[in-house]
Amino acid sequence: MPSLQSLRRKITSVKNTQKITKAMKMVASAKLKRAQSRILAFRAYGLKMRDVVANLSRRVNRDLHPLLQKRPTKVVRVVVVTSDRGLCGAFNTNIVRRALEFIRECEARGVKVEIGLVGRKGREFFKRRHWTTHEPYVDIFDRLSYEHGMEIAQTACEQYMGGKYDEAHIIYNEFKSALQQRVIVEQLFPIESLEESGEPREALGGGYHYEPDERELLDPLLMKHLQAQAFRILLESSAAEQAARMTAMDGATRNAGELIKKVTLYYNKTRQTAITKELMDIVGGAEALK
């Protein structure tokens, strides 16, 4: 049976842990409010840009631009977006599990898989695996800006057009609400058309006239599209991370409270047992002296 001193120390330790988790919950809640407002403000633009490009890519000659061209798939780049910090529940676990499933699906097709990483947790996981990984983007979520999306999109375009890989997919957590996040696998290269993305043919509409020509239109538009999608995905992941952390810390705070109650009750019972034993010893000694 543990001593009263060890029980008091355990109660104090759990109370200190509860204070930490409660503070982390409050910090995550404040960060979530800001991250949620950013993704809700940008999401409509990002998704509409994706629809416009997907609609446009069906009507142009896809051979005019390398980002639209389909080529035999030999190397697939899988970009995994995780967080830089832990203590956010199953946020990173769900991402890594889905990434491993998708990687196995790609390998079953007989293609080589390379890993692109955003976030420290993904880097720590995949550096111990046999897949080829590329220089990760870490510590960007604290001061996330549109320049981060521009940098990621620019690097990805240069490597794709340089022939370093033939297909690219990104896996990230989509923010749904403070209590729900959804793991998404989205194709980046080559850019899909509406038919490939599953949109109904009725939504495709008529054709377009291009001035000065298709190639001059596609160059800036596709780059702008990729920058917007990269930034949107980073915002989605950032908001989902803070929501997951707030939920996890709320659960940890409540569990700590329940543990404090249980240990305190056990402490009181143990102390009462010790007091009763001492009283019985005193009474027994007094009786023996009579």
C-alpha cells in the first residue's frame, strides 16, 4: 500500500499537470479562432480557383503546358502535411496511417514513391523508413503566410517540370469543425480536369476564346492556382491542428480531474485507516495497563 506522502505527491503532480493542460487548451482555443477565421476567409477563393482551372483544363490543349500533360507514371511524389508539435490527439497518427496506405497502393501499381514533407512530426516518422525523402518544410505554422505557399508551389513546379517525378499527391487534414477533421488525399500534378475530378458534364458549360493565346494565359494562371492551393492546404492543416489540440487538452484536463478525485478518495481512506489503527493501538495499550 502506498504511503500517504507518496499519495500527496501524486495528487500535487496531477494538479500541476491539469494546470498545464488547461493552459494549453486556452492557448489552442485562441489560436484556433484566428486560424479558423483565416481558412474560412480563404477557402472559397481557393476552391473556386481550383474549379476554374479544372474547368479550363478540359477545354485547352493539355499538351501546351507541362503541368497539364499526362505522362507514363514511374515516380510518384507523396507530400505529407503534419504538425510541428505533438499533444494534438490523433492528428498526426491519422495522417501517417493514411499516407502509408496510399504509399502501398502506389507501390502495388509498380511505381517508385518519394516522400515530400511539411511539418516536423512527419520528418521524424519518415526519416526512419526506407523511402526517399526530400528537404522538409518545418516550423512554418507559427508564422504562416502566403509566401510559404508560394515557395512550396514554386519548388514543386520546378521539380515536376524538370522530370523528377511524374505524379504528385498531397495528404493533409481538412478542417471541418472544432470537433471534426478529415484526412484528404488530393492530386497536385498533373492538374485534373472536371471530368477526372468527378464533376457532372452539365457543369462544364461552353468553350472559350483566348487572347493573346492559351500558353500565355496558362503560365501565370496555373502558377497562381498552385500557390493558392498550397496556401489553402496549409491553412486547413493549421486550423485542424489547433482544433485537435484543443480537443485533446480538454479531454486531458477532464481526465486529470477524475484522477485527482480517485486518488484523493483513496488518500482519505488510507489516512482514515491509519488513524483508526493508531487509535486501536492506543486503546489496546491503555487496556493492557489496567
